[in-house]
Amino acid sequence: MKNSRHIGNIQIQLISLLVVFSMLKIPAQTSDTNFRTPVIETIKKIESIFNVTINYNEKLLLDKNLDYADWKIEPDNLEVSLANVLVPFNLTTFKEADGTYEVREFQHHRVSVPKSKDRLTFLSSLYSDKETWDSRKAELKSCMIAAFGIDKAPKKPNSKPILTKKRKYKGYSVENIGLEILPGVYTTGSIYKPYPLNKKSAIIITPNGHFGDGRYRKDEQLRCAMLAKMGAIVVSFDLFAWGESQLQFPSTTHRNSIASTIQLLTGMRLLDYVSTLKYADASRVGVTGGSGGGSHTMFLAALDDRITVSVPVVMVSANHAGGCPCESGRGIHVCGNGTNNAEVAAMAAPKPQLIISDGKDWTSNVPNLEFPFIKKTYSFYEKKELVENAHFAEEGHDYGLSKRLAMYPFMAKYLGLNLDNVKNEKGNIDESTCIIEPYEKLFVFGNKEENLPTNVLKDIDKLYELFGEENHKVYEVKK
């Protein structure tokens, strides 16, 4: 009796569902509706055809319907089928290590690791010797300079740099600088020098990444002070619309593509200035930075021939080009019909380069993927020994102590610095003698707009105009 009642209830439920479906009036898949099908159904069909698992967030696919969906499935090609179905909605898939796929929003700066492997294999096929590689490098360099807009930049104004009072510490000094790199556009930073400064010194440019406190943070000050104690003139500067730069341009403008151009140009024009100093040795120039600063380390090493040694940190990756427009906003990674940061780093060859990576971000595959690729380009010059990789498998995305301890000896070796100057009695590199200054000591103009020069430029649209461009950035208004 109970079984018959249970069967009866199931029949009632089925009838109810049929009634609901009939009320929804789901159109038949015919030419009358362009064979329109919910994307979720098409994804499930692809899973069945290719016997794969495709993970997705239902909210990402909700209410998305695709015309001629079944016709866009290529039964002999999974990758093409997924692209056909997802590209119209600005979606893509990432292949996971276990062979499953995940649907994600398309990001122009990021691809899956398998796709990055395929890309490196393709890039490797483009050159097999020094001649073909030099040709490829020249093509990339020309395109990148144009994409950044460096070729259209106005000349640096003749104004004198604004320098603050010098602070003297054991083995080094610090002074802050405001340098007009474009008409009305001032970069702000600090210059660390050996003290006393009485002989020719190497130059090191240190672009900053998106670490919270920028050039004011402890590990940035330690790195600059240590390198100065070792015998280098070191320049640290603010990101665009970050730190003191916000006195000119609000933080929202940091995500304008022009930020990438200004940051690259800042490194170049600070190098112009420092190279004129009495004790600066412009034949020995290093560059190092982490994260976004690692991106600009690669850019400077690839595009500025004065750079002789580079140490990009936690940013050399074939599958990630940097999510901020200040790294990937100018389309340099579509140069040469498609490149990536591994190939950009390779452009430093055959100059000494230490690539620092870790196991907990997008540089986790460097020892087995990007580094062998880059080392091959050095082999074209018979200089494989000049490129190294320091990998920290248990560490994350930072420019921490262990990474700095790997960088110091490399810079000392190839820039002629004195590592003994920063060793303690036990012979270990010791940062404890460096002074961490409070924010206010590192300011050039302070935190008051009235301290800026009278000709300061604050209009982002006019900044674009300096390069003959228009600002097309759309800013979101928070409700």
C-alpha cells in the first residue's frame, strides 16, 4: 500500500514538472530561434562528447544563451569547441593539472600553464641561433618602444632636480629627489649613496611593485641601503599615482595604461640624471624590483641598452604578464604576434641576469619552464653561465630576506660591489645596521599639494596629450 502511494506521489510530481516546463515556453532548437541553447547545456554536452570535467561558477554562465550552439562544437577538437562556445561571452578555460577544465572570465594578461608551455614551444621554433634571435629581439624592441609611447615622449625639461637635505648613516647616505621628467610631471624618490662617496660607483635603479607601502616600506629601504653600503648609487622611486605621486594624480589613475609609460620613462630619466653625477659609473648599471617592479626590471633591461645587470623578482612568468595596466596596459605582449614575460626577460641576453622565483605564485614553474627557455637564448651567445635562477619553493610573492640574500652577491659579482661591507663578524650578510626611516623623512614635497612646483600637471587627459594620445579610460563611479 505504501509503495503504491509513493509511486502515485512521484507521478504527481512529474506531471507538475511538465506543467511548469510547458508554462516556461522554452523554444524548440530550430532555425526559427537560431538553434539558441543555454551555454550551461552546451558545456554539459561538451563534457559528454569528450569525456572531460568542466568546472564553472553557475553565476558566470547564468542567462547566457548561444546561437547555433551545437554547430560550434567540433567533435574532434576540444580546445576549439570550448573557444567557440565561450569567446562570444568573453570567457575562457584554464586546464588544470588533473586534466579538468575551469571556465573563467577572459584575462588578457593570464593564460593557463599548458597554454604557456605551448607558447614557449612555438616561440622557440622562431629562432635557432644568434642571428635569428637578434632579429626577433630587434623586432620586439622596436614594437615595445612604440607601444609604450617612449618614441613620442617630449624631451626632459631643463629644470634642476629638487633635492632634500642629505641624511648620513654608517656607510651610506640618503636624500630625496623630485625630478621633472616631463613638462609639469615630477617623479619622487630617494637616492642612496655610499658614504663617504669618493670613488666611481655603480648605479642601480629599483622600480617598485604594488607592495602596500611602496618605496617607504622596510624591505625596500633595507635593499637600497645595503646596495649603497656595498658601493652603488641606488635610486628608488614612487609608482605612478602611488605615494607622493598622488599629489599630482589620484590613485584611481594608477590603472590608466599611461602609468606603464610613465613608470618606464621614470626609470630611464632618473638614470639619465644619476649618470651625470660626479662619482657615477654609467658603464655599470643594475636594475632590480619585485612584482610590478619585476615587470619594469625586465622592461628596462630589454629596452635600455645602458642596463648591464638585471634581477627581476617574482614576475618572470610565461602565463602571467601582470594584472595591473601599469604592467600590461600598453599591449606590449602582443608585439611580434605574441610574446610573454619569459621572452621579454630573455631580451636581456647576454647580460648577467638573476631570475628570482617562488613556489606560491605564478613563478612556480620557472626552474622547469621559463628558465630553460631563457637559458637557451643565452646559449646563442655562448653565455649560459651569465643567467641564473634562485627559486624558493616554499615562499610566496614578495622581495623577502632570502631573495635579497640571493640578489646581493649577484649584484656584487657583476657590478663590482664590495660584499664585505655588509657582512658581520661571522661573515654573514647582515642588514641590521641599516636605518629604517619614517615616511616623512622620505618625502620630497611632503603630503601637501601646496609644496608642489607651480607648473605641476594634474590633469590626466593633458598627460595623455603630451604623447599625442587621448585618455579613453572609463572610471567606475561607486554608489
